[in-house]
Amino acid sequence: MAENKGGGWIEYMLVHYRWVIVIFFLLPASFFYDIYYYTRSWLIFKLSSAPQQHDKKVKAVQKQVREWCNGDQNVHMCTARPGWQTISFREGAYKKTFHKVAINMVDILEIDTDKKTVRCEPLVTMGQLTHTLIELGWTIPVVPEMDDLTVGGLVMGTGIESSSHKIGLFQHMCVSFELVVADGSVVTCSKTENPDLFYSVPWSYGTLGFLTSVEINIVPAQRFVRVEYKPCHSLDNLVQTFTEETSKTDGNQFVEGLMYSLNSGVVMTCNMTTSAEPGKLNPIGKWYKPWFFKHVQTFLEKDLKVVEYIPLRDYYHRHTRSIFWEIQDIIPFGNNVVFRYLLGWLVPPKVSLLKLTQGQTVKELYEKNHFIQDMLVPLSTMKEALEVFEKEVKIYPIWLCPFKLPPNPGMLHPPNDAETLFVDIGTYGVPKVNNFEPVATTRRVEEFVRKVKGFQMMYADSYMTRDEYRQMFDHTLYDQVRKSLNCEKAFPEVYDKVNRKARI
């Protein structure tokens, strides 16, 4: 009995007072890491040394792969990047046993304003990319919100943003990929060169080769984003408003929704602009500003339709400081005005450092009491889907992000192979239902998503069987490409990297 009590006390301290470790250790460590990382990136870009070094780095990857080829090939290969450095909640268990290939590729290689493209190495982050491009008057069409998301992760997995209803997912603005494949050769692919490989790389999670560079479209950037907040006080009203604003062919470069209950939320419609109205500029990215989701909630509570202007980069990374809303479970008083003014400039802590220091007890508690999922469902099923999430987890806020899915080859196909609008329903937090059980609950949600021909983002826990996974994702082209590149010995099948049993 005493041992159980002691265990309970330790668990309580780790969960409820974790903020002490975060504030006094992780925030300063994150701050100094950012200074080093951005200074290094700035110097390398200004000195234009990255392109010359890139070829050497690619040859180093080739050498490691060929060494594996000349060995006994008894284990698969994977990158040597530690699992705790990724932004996803889990770490790959396979990292402990696979042959590791070091890929230290963190640089922006080239910005070509004539072609309107940027070429990046796979570990370039969204924060690094927007900082460099916006300074030059450019941006990429889809900028996933979190600073530390990498180009490689967004290509090999997926990425989405409030402009995706116009552009598509992160993969849909990519022009070409460069990979080192299973025999150690370098292959470049695009819509016209090795198109089967090009369409198979997204959602493949490093199971076709090692990504070494990505070419992405860029578009002109403007200084501000004009944001219009539209409170909704019923589910029908919210679904109707969100659908209408998403479906407009003119305007609305960005559309996003935040739900605070099943019957209340705010739909935001936004457009880039060169100027702002006096008195309506809100630099929401400043350290002393309220967390964005709390800021939006004030318009719902006051039932106010409001227009304001946000600097472009602040808008792109509006959810970074609060890690959407996960930070409130780590630093409960983090949105307090005193904390924001005194220590807000240190926020957020690196997700990778949070993972590194959480320990097994906290990890197990999160697994039992936490639900982190992004489910992509056809926009026409949005109301039904939200009712499923209310019944199964009842987590709020809920993030709503629309996107269009074209009928391209690859893992994802829209219903009837016709371009279709989807919505990403993002739920991150502690379920407020009495019957939450991680495996059973997640499987019920996954079953619904398959039924409506939707998709699950695979950074999160998935309990699908192999057959269920193949039912959700079309493996036809993927299987053909794996066979043509002799991937069977070199890399596991994608399911064996993303299912829950493959992660710790």
C-alpha cells in the first residue's frame, strides 16, 4: 500500500509541478539553442556556403548507404536523428535496432526568384524558412504553424495550414525531391522526371530512400494579414459559415476555425495585405501578447465580429508560443499577464526537450490521459465528425483547417477521384469523457474516418491493423516503387514505422 501511495505521489509531482523543470531549465536551454541555430543559419546563408557543402553531405550519405549495401544487410536503415528531436509525441522504437545513417542537412541552399522556388535541405525548419524568405519579400504558399517542423518531416509525412483550401497539403507545392535510394545512388524526381517516385514520397516516412533536398514553390509576401473573426454560437451555424468561407473562389487566402465547445467557435477568414488600418495592428507574436487561442476566445465571449491586422510572420506562427494549447497543461499560469511580460520571451520550450526530459512515468500518464490526433475528413462530413469527437473525447479547443485534395497518384485519393475539399480536425489535450480508453477510443475514431474515406495524420498514435491501414491509404503505386528500387531489405514498409507498436 505504501509503495502505491509513493508511486502516486511521484506521478502527481511529475505531472502537476513539471512547470518548475520547464521554467528553470528547459526554457533557458531552448532560448540559447535558438540563438545558436538561427545565427548559424544566417551566417551560412549570407556567406552562400551551403550549396558548396551540400554535394559533400550527399556523398557522405551515399557512402554510408553503400557501406550498408556491402555488409550483411540483416537490418533496415533509418536516419541517425534521435527520436526525441522530432516534434511528434512518440519516438520510433526501430531507432534502437536499425542501421543508422547520419544526415546533418539543415541549410537553405538556393532561392531562385526567376523560377520562384526555394531549395532546402530536409532539416530546415519552418521558423528558419519564413525568417529567411519574408526578409526578402517571399514566402511559401503553405506554412505549417510550428516553428520547429522540418521540411523533411512535412514531405515524408504531411503538413497543412490555413491556406491549404487553395493550395493543398505541403506536398502539393513541392516541385522536386532529391533522394539517396537503397543502392546508394542519387535520384531526383518531379512531376516530369521519375513521376512515380515523386508522387510516392509524401506519406512514405523514409521508406523509399533518404531525402537530401526539396525544391518548393515560393510566392510574393506582403507585410500583414487582415484577419476577420466571425463568432458562431451553434454547430450548424459554425459548419455553414466554415463551409461557405472555405468554398469561396475569390478571396479568403486563409481560413481557420477554433471550436470551444460543440456549439461555439470562431471562424477566421484572412488575406495578405500591404498596409494596415490605424489602431488595428496586433503583433500577436510579441512575447507579452496573450496566447492566440485565448485571444480568439475573447471575440466569442463578447460575440464580436472584429477585423485586425497581424504581421505576416506573426500570423504564420500564431500557435507556436502556446504549442496550440498544449502549453497550458505544462505551464498552467503561462498566459498570465505578469508571466508573459517577465518570461514570455522564453516561451515556448522545445518540444524535443520536453520529450527528452519527460521520463517513463510522465510518458505513461500522457498515454493514459492524453489524446493527440489530426483526422482529415471530407468537408461534407464535418458536422458528423465533430459529433463523433464530442462523444469520444470532448476535447476543446478543436482546430479546424480546410484543404483541397487533388486526384493525384500516391497514398491519398479523394472520393470518386475528383478534387475534394477536406477539413483537418485537430484535437490535442485531456479527454473530458468518463469512458476514455486510449486504444478502444482511438480505434473507434479511426473506424469512423475510414468509413467517410478520410485519413489519419500518422505522427500520432495509430492502432489500425495493417489491412485497415492499407484500406485508408492506397499502396498501389507505393508498392510498385518499393519493388523497383529494391527497398525490401533496405527500408521497412511504412506501416511498420508508424503503427503504435513501432513507437515508444
